[in-house]
Amino acid sequence: MRTRGSARTAAAAAVAALLVLSGCGSDDGAGEEPKQQEQEEQQDARDGDDGDEEGSASDDEARDQESRDRIAEDEARSITGEGLDGVWESIVDDNDIETLTITGDTVETTGPLSCPGTVTGAADPEPVIELACDVENPNRVRGTLELNEEGNRLFIGWEGQAWGGMIDSMIRVG
């Protein structure tokens, strides 16, 4: 950003010098109004650019703070546990899977994608989840489960096309 600001300052100085030099050869005042208007437009454009950057930085800061607040809220609501058994809630609003309940090798989801399923290899490093939905969601049929060390976050890497599949992040709430 510092380099960008220096480049802008240099460009503004060059434009100002050009305008001053071009105005020096005119004694009759003819054409001053268009030059003045051009200068004002250039100044407005420069002011607008700076305002947009500040607004963008403020927007970024607001989004960052919102993200930090959401993470803190999730951490406060999550509980630690061992193993996969429990009730897991999506950390994303309006997710296809709102909650996921795992009991042994059975799974039940709620939300727009409400259906039963199974977990195989719960003790394995990469257990597999498979949903058996009446209305299939091609993005969430089969995936691998990953539990964090604290046991309060669950990540589901769904199988997908060559670029990979969807990823759901959940917190343990029960």
C-alpha cells in the first residue's frame, strides 16, 4: 500500500506540474475555465479513489471483526468431547445441513437436507459418512470426517468433482 500511495503522489505531482506548465504560456486567460474544470475533475477523481480505499479498508475491518465475533460465539457455544458421537451444528448460516447427530454408526441430519445416514470406521483416522437422502444432494452424498484435537469441531470433506467437493464445518453443541 505504501508503494501504491507513493506512486499516486508522484502521479498527482506530475499532473499538477503539467497543468502549471501548460497554464504558464497563456496570457489571455482564454481556455482557463475548461482547464480549471479539468483540474477539479482530476481532484475529485483522486479524492474519490482515496475514499473508496478507506471505505474498503473499513469494510474489511468490519468483516474481520464480524468473523472474529462469530468464531468467539461458536467457541463459547461449543463443548468438548471425545469421539464423533454427539450433536453437531453448522457454523454457516443457511447451510443445507443445519445439525448432524452421530450415534455410533448412525447419522441423522436436519435442515434443508434432512436425512439418515451411516458412519463407517469411526475409530479410523478418516471415518466415512454416507447420507441416504430421499432427495439426493449431489454435493453431499459421501465424505470423510475429521475431528479437531479438542473434540469440539468436525470437518466434513464431501467427495466431489476433480476440483474437490464441499466442506462443512461444524461445532459440537450436544
